[in-house]
Amino acid sequence: MLDHLIKGATVVDGTGAPARAADVGIRDGRIAVIAEPGTITEEARTSEDATGKILSPGFVDPHTHYDAQLFWDPYATPSLNHGVTTVAGGNCGFTLAPLNPARPEDADYTRRMMSKVEGMSLVALEEGAPWNWSSFGDYLNALDGRIAVNAGFMVGHCAIRRYVMGEDSVGGQPTEEQMQQMLDLLHTAMDEGAWGLSTTQSSTHSDGNGKPVASRHAKPAELLALSKAVGEHEGTQLEAIVAGCLDQFSDEEIDLFVEMSAAAGRPLNWNVLTIDAAVPERVPRQLIPSERARKAGGRIVALTMPILAPMNMSLGTFCALNLIPGWGEILGLPIPERIEKLRDPEVRAEMLKRADSKEAGVFRRLANFGRYVIGDTYSKENEGLSGRIVNDIAAERGQDAFQCLVEICANDEMRTILWPMPTDNDPASWELRKQAWEHEDIMLGGSDAGAHLDRMCGAPYTTRFIGDCLRGRKLTSLEKAVKMLTDDPAQLFGLIDRGRIQEGYFADLVLFDPEKIAAGKATLVHDLPGDSPRLDSKAIGINAVWVNGVEAIREDVVTGAVPGKVLRSGQDTRTVSTK
């Protein structure tokens, strides 16, 4: 007997093949049968008529930071709502494990680091996770049987360095003995199920003390030794971030990526390729590592987002503006001193100069303050400004845009919410994206879901992209769009029996209305432990989501079931050849 029968759906199977009408039967967590409508005679415990609806594989998000959130939110909202059934975590060199049991204080260091680099609520991290693990396997075991999505995790270089070197991991170099201990620890983590190694060399990543995170102090020899170790395990990967990921790679960064992937004989993915017609030279430059890696026996894949993720800013709390060179020192001052500094015309002029410099890289996009929209305000002086564009307000007041914005924020004691209008929303940039998506070493992803919770909302990229393909710009076909969100990332990670609607595959499925599928407006909600805030977005037109054959979402509401699986390397993933 079938557990569930979905009748008359338009099946888009994830392979890129043309959509077709079919009945799909689920049994024991897998797709048991796919047949012409009305031809399945086997009885089913439950069934539903899906005529006029699209049935696709569950979406696979290749870059998330749900490492902590899954403990207080096993549904990985809002990703699951938007059809994501498998998430890859442990990215950018940051994981919650392993933790050295001889140094209990390392857990606090890790929480404060995650709060700083990934914009997670410190209170939520402290109250929402048990922190009762030591090894990476302990961490995975703590999630087993209690999550609604499938989740796999890289092991973070920062955690490995901290475990072995302690405080010396920031600023120090490992002895030969310590290097061997790091290799042993990495091998153990992969034996326990880690998907591979993630690391960061990005200048934007600092710990809770404001110092460069541990992996940023690693020299190439250390990175290559760890990469080689990854290649000794089945079903593993590399994920890495360098400063050039945000703009354009340096020659040294290109060499490093190529050598790491070749040393491992494994794919390396990086995040995130920003596509902007105003910088046409960026994409060719960012694909040089991919071209060179193929010749050297490796493979390098760039993640890029198919939407413009809504992002809010503030001069009062840490956000992307703090990462503009020279801005962090000013925006890190106590609020009264910060306001005083920002009201100084010379300080503002220097800040704008730094924001427009080459060293600001991709953050130059944030410096057009006239295009910002005022969000929530908190003072009588700012009544009526919400929803207005700064340029218009500045013209009325006879001020330049940045001066105007500073005064508005000062009236709110820096609590004003700011929404930057994207500069790359032009037809030329979208055409450039369409072309880039055809490249074999460019893959959709980079949501950062689970991180930067009150600043951005990338999780709904799946529904927004599908909706755009069906009813918006129509930059690619529905079949191709689904393949890009399902089979492509599943193939990169070597996921076994996932990413397609195929008999014998796991029943990770999404049923949606092609006339309605979309994402709601990003709104700030206070539903994290400690009533901490995050941006959320309602899923529109998603009728149901199944994970391993069990209904986990119905009409944007979680069912309470937790059918997800912790996916372990070598067991749930196969080795992806780079040859």
C-alpha cells in the first residue's frame, strides 16, 4: 500500500526534461511509482488531487548557516516554507563544533564570534542551543531525529584551529605537532559525517573581540594540507571565502583556490558572485579560478543569487555598512559619540571617499545614500518619513543625501531602519545574470539563510525565482529553473538519491500553484529565543512540502513532523570527481 498518492500533478522532475502530467506514489519515504494519470491501481492511505499544480523535487540550498537555529527551529523557517528540503550548513569556516572539552570557555567565544560574523542573536545562541557537545559527531548526534529538513554540514576551519591552538589560533601559527592534531581532528570530523572543510580568509570576518577570525591567520601550506586530507574521505567537499569573493579575486587568491581544489581532488564552492552590468569585467575575472582548476584536476563553482535579496541597514547596529573600510571604527563608537562624529562634515566627506574607493569593493554599492528608502522610524521628528526616498527628503531640506540620512538617524538615536535600493536591478544586469547561469561552474545559491537574521532575508530566493520565471522576467524555463534549484546542487554535493523526481529516490517534494508561487514582503518579527528579531517572509502558492515522504508544510504552516535527516558524508553523499 502507498502512504500517499499525488494525482494529476504536472511533474517537473529536476532533470530539465519537459514537464508532464503524472500520478506520483510515495511509500516508506521514497518515490515508489510514477505513472500516467489514473493508471496507478495500488491503494493509498491518503491521496490528493493535484490537477493544475506543479510537483517538483525539494529545493537544495547550498549555502546556509542553520547550524544553531535548527535547535530552536527544527523547521529551518522560512526556508522549508519556501520549498527547501535540504540545506548545506557549516559554511565560511564557522561551525559550533568541535569544542575542546578542556576549555569550556570556547563555547562562549564561539557564540560571540557567530553573533559578530553571521549576525546571529547572542541571546538566541545562548538560550536556544544546548551546547552539550564536544566532537563534531556529538554535534550531529544532537540534531539527529529532531529536524524537519535534511541537513549536511561542513566542519569549520576556525573551530578546528581553536580546538587545537586555543587563543593562539588568532594570530599564531601551528607547530608541527599542532598541525598534525588539526589534521587528525579534521579526519575524525569527516569520519563522523562532516561534508568536508570550510574556511575563510575574508577581511570582513572578525570575531567577537574584533580580531580577524582564526582561519584568516592560516598560511597556504596549512590550507593545502587540510585540503589534501579532505580528498582522503568519500563524499566530501571544500567551501572557501576570500576577500576577492565580494568583488574581484587577486592573483594570489586565484592560485590558492586552484591549489586547494586540486590538492583535494574535490569541488570547491565559494560565495557569492555579484553580477552587475556596471562592472562587466567582474564575472570573467571571477571565473578564472574555475578555468584554471579544470586544467589542474580540480573544480571551482561560484554561487550566485537569482534574485536581489531584501536587506536592511542601520547606523545603530552592526551591518554591511560597518564593513566599508574606515567605517567600522566610527559606527562602533557609543551612540552619542557616533552621532557627533557623523555630524562632522569632514568626517562624512572622508567616509564617502573611503566608500567609493577601490578597496571598498562590492560595498561601493551601498554608498549611494540618496537611493535609500526610510523604513521604521522612532521619533516625533521623523513622523511621515517611512517609505520615502532620501533624495526627495534631502532636496526638500537643501541637504546632501548623506547629511540628510545622518540627521534622520540621529533623531531616532540611530535606530532608524534603512532600505538600500539595489543599483543592479537594470535590464542589462538581468541579461548578464541570464548568460552567467548557463556557465557550468556557476550555480544558484548563497542565501545565507540562518544568518544576518535582522538584516537580510535570502531564504525565499527559491519561490521568488520560480515566480519570476513563470510570470516575471521569464529569464529561463520552468524546467531549467527547477533543475538549477534541485538536481544541480544535489549533483555538486553528491547527494545520494535526492534532487530528482525518480522512482527509488527519496520523496523530497514540493507542490505549488504556478499562478501564485511567490514570496511575501520581508517583515521583522520577534520570534527567536529571548524575543530577538529576524526578517521573515511568507511563502505564497506553496501547497505542500514533503521531506522523506512525510508532509512537513501544508499551505505555509508547519505540520509538526520532523522527518528530516542529518546527511553524513560517505553515507548520504558520494564522491564527486573533479577529473
